Amino acid sequence: MPLVSTKEMFKKAYAGGYAIGAFNVNNMEIVQGITEAAKEEKAPIILQVSAGARKYANHTYLMKLVEAAIIETNLPICLHLDHGDSFELCKSCIDGGFTSVMIDGSHLSFKDNIELTRKVVEYAHPRNVMVEGELGKLAGVEDEVKVSAENALYTDPSEVEEFVTKTGVDSLAIAIGTSHGAYKFKGEAKLRFDILEEVERRLPSFPIVLHGSSSVMPEYVEIINKFGGQMSGAKGVPEELLRKAAAKAVCKINIDSDLRLAMTAMIRKNLAEDPANFDPRKYLTPAREAIKQVVRHKLVHVLGCNGKA
Ligand code: G3H
Ligand code: 13P
Ligand code: ZN
């Protein structure tokens, strides 16, 4: 099976009231953990690569790891650029075989965001590549871009029709209160479902994307803290809120931090418990297994996409 696009995935997810998990990949163990979980749960999956991941692991290595995952799982897998920040980066990923790209113009003015996004769509669509745009700014840190909680902006629903019509995007990331990283909420965790519902009303049957959707699973934060880490106050999006969003217009839910936490927790634990070990396979095996268990949990209990491949 070749890499697939998100078009069919999103159509079925919208109709079925579930969402596809978009998990960030940076190395072999992460690709394996995610795709082994998807295979066991018979789930369609989006593997996404940030500019930082591409710099770290190299485009060719990532492509080949994902190709290997398709051979091993025979699953519908989409390869997506996460937070593309320029036309050139999107073009390079499209030319290099990705089946979907995000152009994140959310830091630009509405007019400039439309212009940049439309340029990417015009290049992508004749090559059968889908494009995700973003309206509204999430708090948190991605690569070079830091957005403080005070500067995070909810998506303005009155802008979405014009944005989608003028750009031709295939899906839209919106800001309703989620944020990137492991410290998402100081007080009560709250999502603006009123905004999501208004966007859904204005864009019927249109796939919506939620970034910053890790739950920051307390069991892994606890292990990190127990074995020398310092992550007090880490807090994520409650899973029941994500499930509620997945049943609505949200068709793609982005998860990265939960995988980082699981991997780091198991590496810390393993090295602390076996200080004489210097064989990376011995600490990467439980780390990969933890990623797999986290992804299985998300597929079944958060996204509801198990059995949908
Ligand atoms: O939203 C950002 C993702 O978590 C990727 O993070 O840019 O550090 O690879 P990164
Ligand atoms: P988290 O940091 O919540 O995992 O979000 C990841 C993300 O949105 C990637 O684009
Ligand atoms: Zn994101």
C-alpha cells in the first residue's frame, strides 16, 4: 500500500464521529511504537514531521522509516508536514513525497495568512497533496515560535468561511484553548466548544484540526519526577474533552508531548534502576513499548478510530 492522503480518512472520520490521531515522529523507535499500536488496533494513522524533526532525523531517513512502517503494517498511513512555516518548506516536503502539509500562517495578518496558504494550496493540489491551514494562535512552544498564554488568540468563527473559500485548504486548525507542550493550563482546563460549534455551523462537513492535544498523562509525569526529573505543574487536556471534540467536526487530533513524556519516563526509570547499563537497546525497548501503549490508549479511548483502517 502506498502512503495515503487525508481526504478519505477525514470524510469517514467526519461521518463516523471519530478523529484520526496525528502523532509526531522523530526517530525509528517512535515510528515503530506508533505504527505497531495502529496495527494492533486496525487504525488509520497520520505520522507528522515538524521542521525540527526533519532537521534532526533527515528527510530521507524519515521517508524510509515510514515506508518500512507501511510494509510492516499494511495500514493506511498519511505522512504530513507539521507547522510548515514557509512555501519553500512545504514545496520541499511535497516534492519529497509527503501526502499532506500544514502551512501555519497563524502568526501573520489575516490577509497575509490567506495569501501564503493559497500559494501552498496552488502548488499542492495538482500534486494530490492535501493542505491544512491555521486560524488563531495557540499558546506554547514549537521549534522557533513561542506564544505566551496572554498572546494566544481563539479563532474568530466569523473569519473561517472567507479563509477556507479564498485559500482552498482541505482542513483547518483552530484555537479553542488547547496549547502546545506539557504546561497547558494553570487552573481549570477548559475548551471553547461554543467556538467549535459555530465553526462547524459555518463550515458544514469540513474537517477541523486540534493541535496541542496531549493529555500530559500523570502516570508518566510521576515517573519522570520520581527519577530525577522536574515537571511539577505539568497539565494537559482532559481526555473526555478531546473525545467530545472528536465526536464533533474535529477529524485530526495532534499528539506529541504525551509520546515524549512516555519515552523520557521509561528511559529515566531504566537508567536509574540499572545504572551499569550502557546498551541503548535496553532502555529504548521499554521506551518504545510505552509509546505503543500510549498510542493504543489514545486510538481506543480518545480518538475512537480503532477498527477503522
Ligand atoms: O507542535 C509542535 C510539535 O510538538 C513538534 O515539536 O517543533 O519541537 O518538533 P517540535
Ligand atoms: P502537544 O504538545 O499537546 O502534544 O501538541 C502537539 C501538536 O500540536 C503538534 O502539532
Ligand atoms: Zn501543533
